[in-house]
Amino acid sequence: MLEPVMQEEATGCGIATVANILGKTYAQMKASANAMGIYADDKSLWSDTQYVRKMLFSADVKTSTEEIPFASWSTLPDLALLAIKHHQEAGKDFLHWVVFKRVDGKAFVLDSASYLPANIRTDFEDMQPKWFIEVIIK
């Protein structure tokens, strides 16, 4: 049974998302992130993709070089970081990070938010992705 990593801080979705991809605990990923100068309380984690890319790159995981506009769930790659809950504050983009996975043809989203009734989501109509970053694991 797949157990999604939960964010342990209100602003820790980026760290939890990378932990979900790498198979680490939140504490392990947070320690790695902090060693790279990445901290959950930095609001840039909500709007700048360089932080999640840097954490993945440090584990030799490649990502698409650009954010790709979301078209449909069926056209997503088998593994991707999704930006959902997109909004702007003072002209700056903010988002919530989740992981999209497709395993044996079954699609789901790992969402680290602690307030959800279930963190393995298939309620695709309730999520409104703006764009995604493809994740390529060798």
C-alpha cells in the first residue's frame, strides 16, 4: 500500500512532494533541503520552481526544463509535479505542489496536505492544475 508523505509544516508541500518522488520521509527530505539552503518557511517555495528542481537534481532526478501548460489528465507523463491551487498575491504566483503518477495505467495524485480526507486523490475534477513539470527517473 502506498503511503504518501505528509507535509509537517503549512508551507512544506514542495519538500513533501520531492520526498514522495524520492521515497524519503519528510524529516529526511527536510534535512537535505535545509543543507541546500531550502527552508519550508520560505514563501518562494510556493512560487519558484527552482527549489523543487534543485532538490530533485541533487538526487540525480531530471525534470523538464520548462513548466508545461496543463492540457488534460490523459496527456500528462507518468510522473509529474503539478501546480494546483494557483493564485496571485500582489502580482506574484503562488501554488500548491502535488505529484501525479500513473502506474499500470491507473492515474492518481499524491497530495501532502494534512487537511484532506485522503491523500491519494483521484478527484481530478476538483483539482485545477495550471502547469506541470515532467519528472524523469532513470
